[in-house]
Amino acid sequence: MAGDRVARAILHSLPRAIMMIRTGCVAFVRRVGRIGRVVGPGQEGRATRADDGSAMIEFVGLSVVLLIPFVYLFLCVFAVQRAAFGVTQAAREAGRAFATADSETQGMDRARLAAQLALADQGVPGAPQVRFAPEGADCGAGDPGDGAATLEPGASFVVCVRTVVALPGTGALFSGITDVTVNGQFTVVIDQFRADRRETQP
């Protein structure tokens, strides 16, 4: 899924961000060490007091510059993973809602509502795209198919739920550029011992 690829890319960059923070801290420690090594009697205290404030400002500034991207990476990972978990749960709930419906029309309405509620529980706004693809379809494909929903006993098909997640802080300015598409799927198997609830009987 696209969401998983983005999450893996973000997680792959985390060690580099940690290394940058570590390098900054080491540089600060060395800076403080140089401040204390002042030659000359009576000069050490004056030099330390003169440079101590600037060293602290440098450390705070460096920490802010390095920590902000680090925190943003975590926020992006959490946003994508939350949406990925949400669409997986939404597909499962949609499949169950359809399988227990009294008719196929009712089942589709129930499935879409169940998917929307499942995503809302995860804090993902908007109405997701719900498709009923043939058995074995890949919901991560551009067009996994649709129209395979049926209540025929023993039938099997795939429920695909797709939604778009905007990365934190992008807003309307970068809408569509930084959006991440996440997909969830669930295979529905209609109980073969239940009555045939199809609206159009063969």
C-alpha cells in the first residue's frame, strides 16, 4: 500500500535524524569543554562567563532546528499508520455489515456507513471509497474492480476501502501534493448454509 511505503520511508530516515541530534550534542559538549580550557591565571572565570551564554544559545538553537524535523517525522508516521489501521478496520466492518444484511442494496448501504464510522473512530475524516472487487483482487491497484458484491450462499469477494490522508501541517496550500492514499481490504465469504438473499434470483 502507498501508506505503508511512505511510513517505511519515514521510518528509514529516523536514524539519520537521531544521528544529527547526537552530532549536535557532541559538538555542544566539545564547545563547553573548550570554554573551560582558558590559559592564564585569573582569566578562566571571565572567559567562561563570557562564552557560557553564547554556547547555551547555540545549543538551544541547534536543538530546535534538529528536533522540529524529527518530531514532524513522527507525526507523519502516526498519521499514515492511523489511517492504514483505520482502512483495514473499515474494510472488515464493511464486509461484515454486508454479509449480515437482508438484501444486497441494504448491504451496500450498511457497508459504506460501517466503513465511514470505522474511520471516524480512528480520527480519519471524510467518506472513504468502498468497492466490492472480485475474489483475489488487489485493493492497492489503481482499479481493483467493483460490482462483485452478492449474497449468494458460498460466494466470496473482496471489500476494498480507500481514503486519502493529508500529512500534518500541509493544509490547503499543498493539498493533493503531499496526500497519501491508503487502502484496506477484507475478503467476505457468504455462509453457504444461509438462505439466498439475492434480490435477483437466477
